[in-house]
Amino acid sequence: MIKAGIIGGSGYTGEILVGLLLRHPKVQLAWVTSQSHSGEKISSVYPHLKGVTDMAYKSPNPAKLAKEVDVVFAALPNGMAMKIAGDIISAKAKLIDLSADFRFKDALVFKQWYKMDHANPKLLGKAAYGLPEIVKVKGVDIIANPGCYATASILGAYPLIDAGIIDTASIVIDAKSGVSGAGRSLTDDTHFPNCNEGLSAYKVASHRHTPEIEQALGKGIKLTFTPHLVPMNRGILATIYAKAKRSVDDAKLLKVFEAFYKSKAFIQVLDKELPATKNVLGTNNCQIAVRYDKRTEHVIVLSAIDNLMKGASGQAVQNMNILFGLPETAGLEMVAVYP
């Protein structure tokens, strides 16, 4: 059995990790920490876990606790995991970080977009960007779990770039996310009366997932990315537009995506249907469809994920499975919640 621990287990991604790891057939969840709820039962913070676990949150002590496990999941705000990563690695545990701390190869890019110096830039070379359908994550000490918007966008755009179908200078991504993407802490933007019955864009031309998407898609790529807040709990739908460089049609594009994602357990390439967030709710799946607009000579890709699963905790467990040689789908074989 793999022994696992979660640092920062009282936020949404931490809570979902608790549920996934408790049900995982090859994992023993050894401990879960929370600075604000130390000593409290997890089920008192998340009542839906009553009868599921009697575990209580521990106080964070990464250097000590990491010695008790094989892998540590860090579900912390940006800027915190990089301060404890050295202790975790020194304890011979693997680190799967759900923040942005290890997503960039260049510490200067991290500073530019996150407005802080990287506390441990030497460890960036030990990290792999954990998008398993695109990047190999075996044999590393640190996995940088991708951002939710980035996951949906990269999975939708990458096959087009790999096949040389589009002009990479023409990429525009319009993405919409449920409110849980902002985290559990209440803000003015996510206060119910402010976001319900409305749709709004935010961080236009300045969202931090923009350079993450660009880095994953290839050197020199610059794109336009605009996120929107939708008054639903969870889910992301990314619509990607790009100018075609050569003659294509729907059938040719479908074959490109089917070939690229062949044998990828969590990617569902659709033919006649279109992706919908409802169809991936509660799963680690990503639904993708592609169309060609002959009139404007643009390729249009739609990509749907659950932002808390494939966009965060589910993908973190998928990365753990690969890292430890388990079936990629272990503990993640869910059916979408419907209706």
C-alpha cells in the first residue's frame, strides 16, 4: 500500500483528495493537516464525510510528517509549497503540488505573474509538469499539478499544434468556470448575490494561467486567454479558436484528435455531440470536440472538465498512480453525476 498525506486538507481540493484517497484501493491515507482546523474532525468541517472517516486534522509539520508517508499532496495557496518542498524531498517522499509553485521552468516567469520570488528555484529542475496525456511524469521527485483552466485549454489545443494544423499566433481561448474554481474562501466576486444570475469576465489579458498554457503548448507561443465566472458550482468549458494553416474538415480533424488521444483513459473525443460540463461532473474525464468553420478558415475546439477533478484533485491522483506504477485509472473510475 502507498502511504499518503495531505497538507492543506480543508479547502475544496484537499477535501476531494481526502475522499479519493480514502476510496483508493492501493492507498492508505495516513494524515491530513489544516492550520485553521487543527484537532477538529474532518467530518465536522465537511459533514458529508460523516460515517466515511473519523480522522482529525493534524497541525502542519512537513519535515516530521513526510517521514511517515511515500507521497505528500500539497493543497496550499501559491507560495507555500515551495517553502516546504525541500523538507518533503529530504524525507524521501514524493511531492504532488496543486499550486503554481513548480509549474514554471523559469523562476523569473513565476515572479512576473505571481509577484513573488521563488523560495526554492533549485528544485524547479526536479519537477515535472503533471499533465499525463502530454508529459511523462515517471521518475521525478515533484509533480506540478496543472491549473484547471490550463488543463482544459492545453488538452484542447495541443493536438492541433502537434499536427501543425494551425497558425500558433492566432490562438484565442474563451473559458468559463464554476465558482468553486475561486476556492472555498468567500470573496466579493464569489458572494452569492454578486455572482448568481450573472456572467462576467475577469483578469482580462492578465490571468496567471496564460503563461502556463503558453509554456505547455510550445516555445514562443503567445495567445489570448479570457476567463469567465459562471454561476454554477463546478466545471470548465474552454472554447479554443485558431486559424487553419492548411485545408482541413471536420472528419480530418476528428481523426487527428482520435489518433493523438488513443488509449488515453480520461479523454473522450466526441464526434456528433458537443462537450458539456454536466457530462463530466465528478469525474476525471475531459470531453473534447473539434469543428472547422470553412467560412472563416478557423478551427474551433471545445474542451470540458470538472475543475476540481481533472482540473485539480483527480489529476493529482492520476499523477500519483503513474508515479508509483499503478493503473492510471485506479481510484478514479467514476460515472458522472447526472442529472
